[in-house]
Amino acid sequence: MAGVAEIGMQALLLAALGGALVGLLLTLFGGGGSVLATPWLIYVVGVADTHVAIGTSAAAVAVNALGGLFGQARAGQVKWPCAIAFGVSGLAGSLLGAALAQSVDGKALLFWFAWAMIAIAVSMLIPRKDEGDPTVRLNPPMVLKLVPVGLAAGFAAGFFGIGGGFLIVPGLMASTGMTLVNAGASSLVSVALFGGATSASYLAAGQFAWPVFGALVAGGGAGTLVALPLARRLASRAALGRRIFALMVIGVAVMILLG
């Protein structure tokens, strides 16, 4: 693909297919699925500019997170004060990370992105117990813990154009003592904020593809709808599926590093 203006119908259909795959994987296995969006745009759709791919996929990640947040909020799983404190503290980090990434050469950025994929996959392979306080409430000592962790997670999310859930979830649990379920739900606030801030930074720099973004979001919605009944059927095998998916992410990352 020579440039953003020359995106054809075939590329948009491939982008929609990628969005459907990401939506499907996110719904079935939770966080980490969106990390495949950028490699898909570069290697399958044909987006030549790594920065455009990252900025566009970050926006799609934010939209997907908002959709998930709506459902989790209705279920009462989001710990809003903790989630907002973490997300707001990480906004500056995400903007700084995105600004720094735009000054990094595309090939070098893709190299570091591959290592981020490996880190995310490894975090998915580590079993987590849903232990913690389901009635946790925000207090000043918690804020002092949340702010630096939020900044670090936001920087990573902005630099790599990813949701950052692999840092946000354990960060929320360690800083507040909340359960894994609450941390997963509450992390969506930060994922939406970081993704929105990152994509806005790339959009302001003209490194964004609106048609591809629309295709990703449309495909993601379709993938989520398909995955919902599958998720209920595969609930007993979710751990195995998550491990298989993590190994697949590692495989893609190795291909990027070798390529």
C-alpha cells in the first residue's frame, strides 16, 4: 500500500476481517487480543507506515474497550474511583509514549513492538488467582501507589499503541488489593483513555487511516457478537484456549523479529 489515500476495497475487507478476529479473541480470552491488530494492518492489510498502523489500531482498541466497559459497568464490576485515578494518572504517560514513538524509526518501533507482544503473551501464561477485596475503596495511600504504576502503564500503552491491560490489571490488583474480576473490568477505563489519547496524538500528526479504523471497528463488533455464544460453550476450556492464543502471539512476534 503506497499511502493512506490509496486504500482499496480489498484492504478494507481485510481490515474488517482482522477486526473480527481481534474482537473474537478478546471476547474469548480477554486482554491481549488487540496486540494482533497492528501486525495485521502491516502484514495482511498492507499499511506501509508502522506509525499509521499503530495510531489506527489504538483508536480501535479504545472503541472496543468502551464497548466492554459498558457491559462490565452494567454488571457492577467496575471500581470507578480506583479506575479513574489509575486512568487519569496514566494519561500523561500515554501521550508521552505516543510522542516518543512517533520520533522512532518504523522498523525499530516494530522491533520493540514484537518484544512487547512476547511480554504480553508471557503475562497471559501466568495463572492468576481471583483473590482480593471485592469491597475495596479508594484512599490516599492507594492513590500514591496508583499514580506511578498508572504513568508506567500509560507510557507503554502510548508507545506501542496497545491497550496495556497486561500491565493495568496486575497494577490495579497490586495497588488496591481488588479482585482479578474487578481489576479486569476496571482496567477498561484506562484502556479506553490510553487508546484514545494515543490515537489522538497520531491523528494530530496526520498518521491515521479513517477508512481502516472504520473497518476495524465494524469487524470487531461482528467478531464480538460471534464470540459471545462461543465463550459460554468454551468456558470450561478457557484456560487452555488462552495458553494456545498466547503461544500464537509469541509465534507472530518471532516472525516479526526474524523478518
